[in-house]
Amino acid sequence: MNSTQTYQEIEIQIDSISLKGNLRQPDHSKGIVLFSHGSGSSRLSTRNNYVADLLAEQGFSSLLFDLLTKQEDLIYENRFNIELLTYRLLKVTKWVRKYDETKELPIGYFGASTGAASALSAASQLGQNIKAIVSRGGRPDLAMKNLNSIKTPTLLLVGGNDGVVIELNKKAQSAISGICELKIIEGASHLFEEPGKLEIVAAQTGNWFDKYLNKY
């Protein structure tokens, strides 16, 4: 477990807008995970921050950032505009690859709900520049046209009570040509709110990044 970590609030300029983000960096970081949030969620998501904290304990940096500004998020349709969300994620990834403190770190994506679709779409464009992907309760079907070009090792985590999303993830798994595992967490709903379920998500996530994102 890492003894110390730094925590920064940052702003990333994209075209005419500025996106707020929170950057965690443990000592001797093994890689950095970019969080692509789901509809209506933000860098302040309690679930994603919980996962990011556990990743920091395992030696992984993370960047949680808002894909949309507050004004943009008021327009419901923007939350499902996968092209816009993917564009933003690509721009933020480019920023991470240039920022002095993160430019040497291998990059992974963690996507939740619709954010998983933008993570997968971005990875289909960036190829080997993205080393690992984890989807939590994701909607990878929204990126279906891009899935057959994904070579990045991908883990799909779905709650056992999330029936429709399970089927959508099964279809996505069959479309992804690279390494792809689907793990169903029994007794969990879409948001993994049940006691102990988010801990399982965090543990599975950490194991996946340890296997595929660890630069050591």
C-alpha cells in the first residue's frame, strides 16, 4: 500500500470550455486511470471516488473529470451524446499524455453507464495507447459500431439484477475482438448500491489494472 498521495484540483481547456477534474497521484504510480462518468454523474461521484481511492492504495493514479459543463449537463440529450463525450475524453487523454506529472504513465479507462461507451469509442481510436478498460454497469452497446476494432483488454462488470444491461454486455463482449471478460456480480443492481457490492467492483477493477496497466 502506498504511504502518501497528492490530490490536485485541475482545469482542462478544451476549445472554448474548461472542464474541472480531480487528479490523485500516489508515490511511484504504476499507471493512470481516466474515469468516464455515466449520465448525470460527475467528478464528485461517490461511487467513482470510492473506486479511485482504492486504486490509489494499489498504486494507481486517477483523473476524475466532468465530461460536460454544468450548463451542458442541464440538456438531457447531451448525457447520451456519445460522440461528444468521446471527443472530450480523447482531448483529456491528450492532455494527460502531455502533462509533466502523468506523461510517462500507461493509461487505462474506467467507464460507468454511458461513460463506458465513450471509453470504448475512444479506445477504438487510440489503440495500444490505452492499456486496459473497465466498464461498471456500462452501456457498451452504445459504442457497438466501434467494438470490433478494440484490442485493449476489457473487463465488463454488471450487476446480477441488472437484466437488460446483462444482455447488452453479452452482445458487446461477443463483438470485442481483443481480450474481454464479462463478470456478473450476483445480488447487485445497476448502481451496485447493495452492501459490499461496490467493494467487489473496486477489487475486480484493481486486479484488472494490476494485470494490464501495471508498468512495473
